[in-house]
Amino acid sequence: MNLPPGLISPLLLVASNIFMTFAWYGHLKNMSTKAWWMAALVSWGIALFEYLLQVPANRIGYGVYSLAQLKIMQEVITLSVFLPFAMFYMGQPFKLDYLWAGLCLVGAVYFMFRG
């Protein structure tokens, strides 16, 4: 299957954000009793996979999207990945503020992608 670059880039960004979210926040659940430097080393190991997906995602996407469009896409994807992570993996309750933040990002997407 030959996907267009405009679809490959966001898909790679979603995958990279999953790794990024676990690298940044997963240690709070799994390694809270370990030394901070141990958590940092594990996080760096996870973040390597994030970069192995994120760098090609941005290089592929830059031919299709502007730099600003890539950045706002990244932020929307980050919040979209973070919300289920926070609720289902970390056990955080849903807050209406997540919805308001998402609506603000919808506005940002509008301004970045309008003709």
C-alpha cells in the first residue's frame, strides 16, 4: 500500500507521540520508587523510538505542510494522545478543561490551515 506523504506524516507523528508520552510521563507510574536518573535513562531509551518516528514524519511532512502547520498538527496530536493516556493509563479523571483546550487547538488548526 502506497500512502501519500500528507497521510504518512500525521500517522508517524501519532506513533512518535505515543512513545513521547510514555517517555515523559510513564515513569511517574512505573518508576516512582526508583532513582530519578534511572527513570531518565529509561525515558531516553523510549524517546529514541520517538525520534526515529518524529524526524522522518517531519521531513516527509515538510514537503506537504508548512513548518507552522507541522507544529500545530504536532500539538493537536500530542493532546489527542495525552488525554487517553492520562485517563486510561494514569487513572486521571476527565476534566472539562481538556475539552476547552481541545477547542482552542481546533481554532489554532483553523488559522494554520486556512487558505
